[in-house]
Amino acid sequence: SQTIHQWPATLVQPVGSPLSLECTVEGTSNPNLYWYRQAAGRGLQLLFYSVGIGQISSEVPQNLSASRPQDRQFILSSKKLLLSDSGFYLCAWSVGTFRYYEQYFGPGTRLTVT
Amino acid sequence: AQSVTQPDIHITVSEGASLELRCNYSYGATPYLFWYVQSPGQGLQLLLKYFSGDTLVQGIKGFEAEFKRSQSSFNLRKPSVHWSDAAEYFCAVGATGFQKLVFGTGTRLLVSP
């Protein structure tokens, strides 16, 4: 069966510091991968998605970037964190044509920027 | 562009009572519709989905949802709520040709004894 991992689970970082969050998927090949941010009371905001290695689509202009160096690895980064980057970051995957939109989520990373 | 509205931010239901969470979507063609549940500090779990066919779909944990095209709605229901159902519930819509889902802002369910 497929599993999705995210780390770290929690992170406290000062403003201006760099960020790297990692997501990996097991048990499937060529998944579509997604990064979401969840801020209190604002639901889920899609940040990036990727349909293959090196293919990244950005949904909103922001202080973050994403990379996909391997088929089942998705990384969210920032060179300098802002206070507004605080939130709960979720990685998700989907696979297949008909099931393109059925996404499965990881456990999330709670980021607090101080 | 597609959108999803969940008009209720919070709902409180007594344990054992029935539940209905509302979801309205905006999309010109037949949508793909989903309900997810999120326990505090956790990721989202897929409860059920609608792609086509029977408009009443069954999901996990005793939940069901009904797609009503005329009302652009996909409401989630459960006949008898358990305390463990307390969580946040998200409705989402996907569209043909896109790899993305659009989520509503969620409804937080509180279950009273």
C-alpha cells in the first residue's frame, strides 16, 4: 500500500532563516505531488503541484519554492522565512488518469516563524 | 473557475443525533466532488467521492453524501454522530483536465455529550 511521509513534524524557525520541508511517497510510481498551506480559518491553499521530476507549477506568488529531485520526493523551501509563512504545511499525492483528483495527504508539518 | 462554499464555520451536534454538513460548488460541467476529514494536528483523510452515476455515495465511517446538480450541492450526512466524529470537514471540487482540487474553508464539527 501507499504511504506518504513528511518531516519534520514540527519546526520553529526565526524570521529570515532558510526552510526545507520534505515529503516522500512510497508504494507508487510517478505520482502527482502537491504542497498545501493551511492557515487558521482559511482552509487549504494550494502552493505547488508537480506531475513529474523537475516539473513544478506554482499557484501563488510567494516567498516559497518547490523542487522535485526524485520521482517520489517533493521539497518545499525558502531562502528567508517571513512571519506570514507560519502555518500547517501538507503534502499530498495522487496517481492515475481517472483518479487524478483523488488526493491523499501526509501528516503535515507545523511551522512557526518567530 | 471552480469554487466551493461551506456556509457553516462551526456546527455543534449532540452525540447520537443526525448530522448534515453543507457544501455548494461552482463549476459549469459535471464536477468531481470530495469530502475530507481532518482531526486536530493531522492530515486530511478522504471520506468519500463522487465522479458520476448514483448521486448518493457511501463513504467510510458511516458517512454518505448526495450530489444535487440542480442545487449545486454535495451535502455530507451521518444518521448518528459519535464523539469521535468531532473534527474539521472539508468539501472539495476537481475539474476535468486539471490536476488540482479546490477546497472549501471547512466546517468544524463539535459533538456534545
